[in-house]
Amino acid sequence: MQRQLISTGNPLEKVIGFSRAVRVGQFVSVGGTAPVGTDGKTVGVGNPEAQTRRCIEIIKDALEKAGGSLNDVIRTRMILTRIEDWEAVVKVRAEYFGDIRPVDTIMQVTRFVNPEWLVEIEADAIIDTGETD
């Protein structure tokens, strides 16, 4: 099966050896997506809603590069450094996924590589190619 690597231009992709997303067949996995702007700086410092929105927009871009869309998402993982932000984060998530309704996991971690990040999001998708088994 063909393996497609999707990059979103993060300079660390080549340094660390990771892709924003990987598509194999119909399946796309989008790795931990942080709220980083095109300038490389954290978006929405101290603002979980703005950070969530930025993460989802990056995921959306990666899925589009893979030939899909947010409509293809079957799972999200919302990873927070402050679990008390969960309501603000899921409110933004619902703006994008309210009708799509993928499964979800919300968890807290101690911190991320960049302490300004309050949220990272992962997503898995299956892109319908119209083929039948």
C-alpha cells in the first residue's frame, strides 16, 4: 500500500523526522498538533479556545493535503495541560465536529515541549475513496 507523508512546513519535521499526518490507503493519522502559527510562535498564549481553533485548522489543512476533510475524522484526542479547560476546548471542538461526531478522548498531561501550549490535538480519519471491499 502506498504511504503518503503530509507536511505542514514545521521546521522540526525534518529535524525530528516526523510528518504532520500519514495516509496509508484510506486511513489518515494526524499526530499531536500544537497551536503554532505560520510564524512559528504559539497562537493564543493563555487562551485555550484560540489554541484549540488553531490546532483544528492545522489538522484541517493536513487532511485536505491528504485528499480528505474534517468530515472524514473518526477520532480526536484532546490533550490538555489544565483539565479545567475542557469545557472551553470542547465548545470549540463542537463548532467543527458537532455534526460529524467522531469519538473523542480528553486527557491531561503535565506539560508539552513548549510550556505556552495548553492543548494538542490528534485526529484519525478514513477517507472514502468510493471503492468497495
